[in-house]
Amino acid sequence: MSIIAQRHDPSGPPGHLPTAWGGKGLAPYLLSLPALLLFAVVVIVPLGMTVLLSFHDWGQYKGIEPVFILKNWREVLTDSYYLEMFWRTFRIALFVTVLTALFGAPEAYILNRMKSPWRGIFLLVILGPLLISVVARTLGWALLFGGNSGLVNKALTSMGLISAPLPFMFTETGMVVALAHVLMPYMVLAVWAALQRLDPQIENAAVALGAGQFTVLRRIVLPQVMPGILSGAIIVFALAASAFATPAIIGGRRLKVAATLAYDEFLNTLNWPLGAAVAVLLLVALVVIAVGASRLVERRYAQVFG
Amino acid sequence: MRRNGTLALCYHTLFTAFMLAPILVVCFVAFTPEGYLSFPTDRWSLRWFYAIGRYPEFISAFWRSLLLGALSSAVAVAISVPAALAIARHRFRGREAMTTLFMSPLMIPHVVLGIAFLRFFTEVGLGGTFVGLVLAHIVIVLPFALRLTLASAVGLDRAIEHAAMSLGASEWTVLKRVTLPLVLPGLVSGWALAFINSFDEVTMTVFIAAPGTETLPVRMFLYIQDNIDPLVTSVSACVIAVTVLALVALDRAYGLERLLVGRGADGR
């Protein structure tokens, strides 16, 4: 056991007994070896294979041909069907992000001002759905939307908000509402985390200096929780753009987004190389957007929280 | 800190209703006595819960999900403990890169992981097998296990271990009698969070599960794609009930906020 052999390593911090589990040298690599091996074989290799796959050829009768061509990429990047699908995916993700920020941020603020035990109870109620099966939650929306007689339409009509039932099932509107519900806890969580760093005395000071409720919110609270809202927005956008189960159930078989299209290519059409190109493009687009947005947020707020 | 006004509380009520509505609807519809989707109005019935018994694919999918979650979470915790000790206690070359790698299943869309696993498992002959499912689930739940084991490894007071060593305990004894018991709450919570995530995973699993290795969420998803009837609502209601029980237990044991945010505000 080379870990044990480290026991009398003289390079340990002075004044402390060096321990095998805290020594130097090879120990950290040996400790992480099982996880590293697993990730190298089961994550890095498959992802590399998928990128390669996107350059392979495919035909109805010949199957996958291991050649290096740009056919799939050209198709995905120029065919109007795929462009429209990607545009729809990112449009839905954007609407979902705006909705969650608009409604989730105030809720996090209200939650933060609640007293124990309500605070803990409602935090559980609002964050809990995060851990409930996304299939079950989407099924709930499918039931609520349910055609013209769905509960949502009944409620909206009885409140006088609409005169004719709105179509929710198999529409982008329905997808946006259901996804906003599914991803809302992430936004509340991000803003909540930002609010925990906020000093309530600053709010009190502003009030003492004569600021109104609205001024305090706009000038004191909002600027301080903005990094939280933005980091929540990045998470929600990435998850909404790559969501699968909710768009598949609410959107049905015709209204496709990137994830459901890739699924179709893999399990119905069996054109794996094309599906791989769609998936890799989605991954690249999301990484670029997430990294770019994080850089912007960091630069914008570096002075404030540096 | 000032209190919430009436307007804020109204907003809060509407928001809570929005968050709970779809979940409650599923649970209500599950009790319908009718043969079609409807709200139970005058009487409640358990007929759709009994009906689950006639669909062995749901039952076997449930047991498979349970086994898959338990097994993959246990392995994920087992390999994340040494990795967490390495990350928490050592400064070594590639430490940041390694942490990013282990956390990457959180950033990579599950649909991309599903495709990558499908391609890989088909090539190496594990396509549609339970072993493949376990390997894939270990990868996707490892970030959750690692985050909680890392938190408890970082919070560990090294002086206690040093005290044990100076009193003559061997390396192995220190690990077994001091270090592991101290990080145990983190391990159990990490396992539980990993289990819930494995139990609910559908996007990645739908790519690599074959008929015969379908998990419960995958079975439910495929069923809903064909038609929505009261049967799938009663199955969903059971899943929701199990998750809520686990959630409350986890909240009591560890604190949901600490679990999700990373630290407690109420000092729990």
C-alpha cells in the first residue's frame, strides 16, 4: 500500500503529524484514481466518439459508414428545418429564462423576509418540486392544459382574462409555461443564495435616510441580487434549451426542439450521425453562451464584489 | 428585517399555488373512480392504484429504478470519498481540472450524455444492459455525492485526527474510527441526494434503456407519449409520494437548504 508508505513523509507541515490521508506526492492521484478512470472511460471517450460520429456518413440501407465528411454539419447549419428548430429551442429557452427571473426573484425576496417556521416550510414547498420526477410534473401540466376543457382555460375564462380557450397543448406557449414551472426552483435558489449575502442593515439604513419601499428595492436590493439573478438565468437558459421530457410531452410529435429532434434521429430515424451533429451543436452553443454570459457577469460585477 | 406586506403575501400565495398546482392535480386525478381522466367529485376510488398491479412492466421498472438508484449512488459515494479527501486536503497539479471534470455531468446536457453513452455502450457491447445503466448513473449522480462528501471533508477538523495519531492510533484506525464517522452524515446525505437524482433521471436513461431494462421514469415517459390515462396518474402519484417522504426525511436529517444552497441560514 503506497498510501500507507507515505506515513513518515518528512515534507508534512511542521508542527503537525503527517498523515497518510493528507500527505503529498502521489496520494491525491491514487485517491482520485477510481473516479478518474471511470470518467476517462465513460465520459471523455464517449463524448469524443460522439463528436467523431457527427462526421460519419449514414444511409437508409448502408447504415453508419466510418468516413470523415461534413455532410451532417452542412445539413444542420444550412437546412432551414434545423435552423428553425434551433431558433425555436433558443426562443423558448429565452422566454422561460425571462419568466423565471421576473417571477422567481420577487418570490425569493419574499421568502427571505419570512419568519421561521414559515420560511423553512415554504422553502421546502417551492424548492421541493426540483426533486420530484419531471415526468410527473409535466404530466400535471398536460392535465391542466388538457385541450379546450382544461383547468387553466376554465380558470382564465372565469376570471374574464380570455374569451376563447387558448391552445396550450402542442404549442410553444404550453412548453414555455411548463418549463418555467419545472425550472423555477433553480432561479429561486440562485436569488436566494444571493440574498443570503445581503446585509439587512443596508436596507434599514436606506429607510432611515428616507428612501421609500420602491426606491429601496430598486436602488439597494436589486443591484445586489443582480449577480444571483444572472447566474440563475444562465442555469435556467442552459437547462431549458436542452430540456427533453417536458417539450416531448407538451410539444407532442410535431413541435420539435433540439433535444427531442436528436432523440428522434437516434431512436426513430436511426440517422445517428445527424443526431450526433445536432447534439454536439447544442452542447457547443450552450457552452459558448454560458461561458460568455459568465464572463460578462464577472466583468460587470468585478468592481462591486471584487 | 421588515415584514412582508399584504400584496407580497398575495403574490406569495399565487406563486405557491402555481408551484403546487400540477403536482396536486396529478394526485387528485389518480383517485378518480371513472375510466377516463377526471377529477373525483363525489367519491374517491383506489381502482387506479389497484390497476397498477395488473401492469407488471411498471412494477418491475419500479424495482429496477430502486436497485439502480441504490447501487449507482453507493458506488458514486464510495469513489467520491477518496476523491473528496484528495481535493479537500491536497494542493496538486490538475486539482481544478479534476474538480471540473467530476462536476461536468451537471453542465453537459443530459441528452448529449445519453447520446454519448448510447454510442459508447453499443460499441463496447453494453447496449441496453443493466451494467450500462449503472455505469451511466454513477457518472450523472457523482457530482451530487461529491459535493456533499467534499463539504464534510472540508469541514473536518484535522486536529482530531492528529490527536488520535498522537495517542498511538494507526492510519487505518484513524480512518475507520475518526475520519469516516465524522464524514458519515455527509456521506448519507450525499447518497440520498444521488439516489433521488438517479431515481428521477429520464432524459439520459431514455437513450440507453432497452425494453427489459427500462426504469420507472422512462416507462412512464414512454407510456405518456402513447396516451394519457388515469393509470399513469396513479403511478405518478406513488412516485410523488415516495419523493416527498424522502424529501421530508432529508430535510429533517440534513436541511434541504443546506443540501441545495450549500449552507444553512437558520443555523440548522
